[in-house]
Amino acid sequence: MSDQPTIEEFRGKVRSWLSTHVPLKTPGEPFLQWDDEGVARSRRIQRSLWEGGIAGVTVPVAYGGLGLGPDHDRVFREEAADYRMPEEFGNAFNVVLPTLLAHGSEELKKHFIPRILNGDHIWCQFLSEPSGGSDLAGLLTRAERDGDTWRLNGAKIWTTGGNYSDYAICLARTNPEAPKHAGLTMFIVPMSDPGITVVPLELTDGSRDFCQEYIDDVVIPLDHVIGDVNDGWRVATTLMVNERTAVGRGWSLGGSKGQSEDRGIALDTALLELARRNGRSGDSYIRSLIGESWVLTVVQDQTVRRVSDAMRNGHMPGHAAALLKSMSGATGRRQGEIGLDVAGPGAVAWPPEERNRWGIGRLSSHGIGGGTTEMQRNAIAERLLGLPREPSPDRELPFSQIRKNTSPNRK
């Protein structure tokens, strides 16, 4: 007999623990709360999930998880839908942990994964750079071998939660004489190193979740490499597939009701309530927009389910995650536009207690997280449809011979 709990046994265990140990969501609370109070709360919640024996549902037992299957994971996400999940651990669970499982050494997996599961370590990503735009392979941050350590120098940007993270997963250049994709390595970087300066960046909505980092002679142990030296692009590809899947599915560590079985369609009534408050619920145009919003939500949810199942069953490759991210980006942008139309003047001014800030929501529906929509379309065309790759004359050149963002020397 299998020692694994049945779906209903596991559901009962999760439901019982959450109801007595984890707070319910509070209407209007931010999805992420990158401040002392929010981060401390998320650490407590994650520790509670660990103590309750419901953390790391699909993570192998050897690394501190439960070793259960995707059906159990869907049950957890469904039961957690009404509870405050430790969302500041999103990077750790959605991106870093599956990348470590795929490419990390046994020593790294046994050391770091349990510390994610028990709430000790929050992680961030050191990928984008001030000079790089969307060309991740063109990064300038470098890591040089120094005896029995690596020495890291450079700069990173758009790092969510960098000022509260314990570790970063960092892509750096280790061989400038190789082509730009071939000379990269993925490192584990301790954020406590005195050579890292973290600067939070204030956005137009007043949030300071994004950070820029200056990296000056940060010393990294030789074994803090994920994958092989100079094979970091392969690791980064896995990381990006994980991120696109999570963004397309929904970044939350909880989920939504009805994920594990078909219980019909649950419709979010926020837009309808907004229209009623504005006296516009009888307007045929507004009603058509609300209907469109509901249709988009249902189609996206079903697409996520079908593509995710196909990837898990091996019927679609990992690059199919670009379908999820592309749809999420396009749908999010349209949902933002619909919200603006329905909100009317409420999109630019709202009461402090307003739960949905429609104008800010539109600013946030840019589709950049996890890679731009244009990047996803390229991945779909080239990786899934087999169309020719876009011309890239610098792809085979040694990185040291590629012109960077500097002016040419003039005599």
C-alpha cells in the first residue's frame, strides 16, 4: 500500500490546519507587502505550513517536501484560496526551487530547499541589468575565479523584494571570449554580503518593491554554482520557463476555488459592483465590457489548465509556457482597459478604502513580468511552430568583440 494520503485525506488535513493556524485574506490588502510587517508575517505563515506538514507538496521528501503529485498540489491551492499565503516567497517557490531541483547539485538542494520550505530564506532574481533591456544574454555583470572562490562585480535592476531577500539567483558572465549565450554561469549569491548595495526604486503607484543592486567584489564559494560553469544559459532557460508558467497560471502561492475539480464557473463581481456604485450597471456598453471581462477570465483559466496538463504529461514541451505568459500579458492589458472604462472618473481618483484601484491596475497590466509579450511570441514562433529564428548577427561572436552601449573611439 502507498503511504501517500488520498486526495480527500489530504484535503482534510490542509483544511484543518489552515483554518486554525493561517489568517484569512483581508479585503483590500495588497498582494505583496514588502515591508517589515508583511515579510515577518509571511515568514511566520510559511513556518506554520512547514510545522503543519503541508509545505512543499510536490517537492521530493529528500529535500524536505511531501513528495506528492500535482492533484494534491491543486487541492492545496484550492483550499488555500481564501487564506493569506506567504506571497513574498513567490520567487523562491515559483522560480528558484524548481530551477534548483532541475540543475542544482545534491549538496545545494539539501541545504537550500528545506530552508525555503521552513520560511528561513526568501529569494530574489538577479537577471535584468540597467544596460541590457530584454537582451538577458547581453548582460555585463562578471564573475571571475579567484583561488577557491568566485568574485562578482556588476549591477542588476528590477529585483522584486531585493531589500528583504536572503539569497539571489544570479546570472553572470564567466567567459567573455565565448559567444554571449555560452559564457554565462548561474550563481547563488548571499544578500548579506557587504559588497551588495540595494537601492529600492519608488514607482508611480508609490510602491518600492523593485530594487537596483550594485555588486562590488562579492565573494561566492566555488560550489554555489547552479548547473555547470559556462552553462548558465541552459539554467536560465529553465528558470524562464518556470517563471512564465507561474505568471501565466497566477503567481499566488494560493489559488482559486474549483481548481482540483470542475465546480462550474466562479465570476468575480468587482467590476459589476463598481458599475452599480457609479450608476452604470444598466448601460449596455458597460455590461458588454463586464461580460467580456468574465469571458477572458474563463478562457484564460481553461487555457492554463489545458496547457499545464499537456506540459506535465509530456504532450507539450516546456517552451509552451510562453503560451501561458503571452495570454496572461494580452489578457491583463485588456482587463486593465476594461477596468478604466467601467471605473470612469474613479480610475484617476478613489477613496482610501477602495479595494480595487483601477487606474493603478491599468499601469500594472504591462505584461513585462516574466518577459515581454513580444519575447513570448518569438518563443512560440521559433520553439513551438518551428519558424526561422530572427536574424542575430552577434550570436556567434565572442562577447568581447560585441559592441556594447558605448560610443566608438574617435581620433
